[in-house]
Amino acid sequence: MTEQPVTLYTLSGGAAGELFDREMERVTADILDLNTEADAVRTITIKVKIKPDVNRNFGTCGIFVSSTLGAPKSVASTMFFGRKGDRAVAVENVPAQKELFDTLGTRPVVDFKKHIDEETGEVINGEHRVQ
């Protein structure tokens, strides 16, 4: 059998290349993810650990491939701080703002089909036509 020097491409039957391909796919997906910072630097690290025996005749090898992905985008919010009784609280809505909608509770459901003249399309209020 002919001796074949170890290279990155032959190491462990090509496992290093396969591990790199897997991390490259993760990095590419992270770059395309709109929830990460677009211009963040991503890295792929290939680490090969070689442990020779005491006679230096042979050794074992471990291949580790990892990646560092982009940070998630931050989401902004505004908080208002104050006290409620004796507790400090933070809220995201403006405490001084009035309710946008009134709080009268549930309202009756109006069936608008009963209030539209199907022949003319006019709106009828009770028995009277709305002008």
C-alpha cells in the first residue's frame, strides 16, 4: 500500500471537509436570517488535536469544527418608570394616556342586512330611510 500523507482533505476519510460544509451551511443560513445583524462577522474554526503515544510512533486525532454566528438584532422599546403603592414598576404604555376606546362593556350586535333595503341598497333606520 502506498503511503498517503495526511492533508485536510484526506484527514479521517474527508470528515474535516464534511464538518466544514455543515458549519458553512449554518453560517450561510445565519447570514440570510433577517433577525440577525447583517454585517456581523461570522467565523468557522477548524481545530485538529493530535495526541502522539509516548514512543512517537503513532497518535490519535480529533477534528473539531465550530462556528460563531451573528448576534440577534436588538428590539427597541420604551419604558416608563414609576411607583404603584410602595413598589417600583416599569410599563411600556404611557400611564397618563387615556384609554383609546371606552370601556362601556359589550355592545349589542347589529345585523346590518336587516337595515339595508335589498332592492335599492339604501340604509333603513327602523322603518325610516336614512337621507
